[in-house]
Amino acid sequence: MKKILILSWAALLSCALSAQHETLFGRARDIGAFGGPIVEMGLNNDLNTAVGGGGAIVIDNFFIGGYGVGSVDFDALIENEEIEQIELGHGGFWLGYAFPSYKVIHLYGSGRIGWGGVGIDLSDNPNFPQDVDNVFVLTPELGLELNLTRWFRVGATYGYRFVKGVNEDLGYYKADSFDGSMLNLTFRFGWFGWHRDNY
């Protein structure tokens, strides 16, 4: 009986030692990371070009990271002679998906979820910015991405920028002045993993 008990415990211990916990990174075939610039070009609603950058961790076809974008000179929005410049800046989380990412051209989509501010430069006050509104910004996008090399990818997408929290009581702009359609270019430099079935 003792021998059976010892053998049973030994078998259980052996199974326990050989068992592995499933983890997000442990089950992923491709793991990497990237960073690079982001360019947003407004298509309507008097939106101008915004530039910034971001970086993320890649897990298979999915990535998660952070970004920061800023834009200035919303000239078309300026109707008050007291205003010299309007600025919008925001940053936060960046989530995306590319499928199938190992193909030369593939689908690419992402969503940037951030917080920031709208600042106004008044001509009679040298301190910039003035009258800052704290805003929430959501920018979903969808398009195509091109793998130029294993470490460099370029994405072209159509997106829409939602900006909430703009204070229109000051009379400088409307609450939806910073909302609108965007053409986005994303340049991703980094390591995107090794696709075992194709390389």
C-alpha cells in the first residue's frame, strides 16, 4: 500500500512539474515591439494636419501601446481678431490589429483613445496657451498596411476624430469644431515577430 501511495504521489508530482500555465505571451506565436511617427490630415471641417508618434507591444496580429499627437494653426476656425493661434494636443492609449500581418499588403485598423487640451493664443497676452479646455479624444481608423521590410511598415487609413469636452461658451469655436474625417499615415519601425509558418 505504501509503495502504491508513493508511486501515486510521484506521478502527481511529475505531472505538476511538467504542467505549464497558459499565459498571453506564452501562447503567442509572434511577439515584438515598434515605434514611429503618425500623421493625421484633415479632410473636412477645416481640420489641419497633426503630427505625433507612438509605440506599442505586438502580440501576434494585435498591438497595444501609447501615442501623442499635436496640431496648431487652425486658421479657418479663427473668427475673432483677439486669437492668434489655436492648438490641439492629446495622447493616451493606442490599440490596433493587422491581419494577416505577414502578408505584403494586409488590413490594418486601430483606435487611439486619449486626453488632452485645446489652447488659445490671444494677441494681447504673450503667455501661451490661454483658456485651455480639457478634452477627450477618440480616433478610430481602418485601411491597409504595406510591409516594406521586416522592420518597416507603412499604413494608410481613413479615420474620424471625435473630440469631447470643448467649451463653446467662450465663443471662439463650436463644440464640434475639432471633429472630422482624417486621412492617416502611420510609419511603424520595429520587430513584428517571426511567422513560423511562412519564414
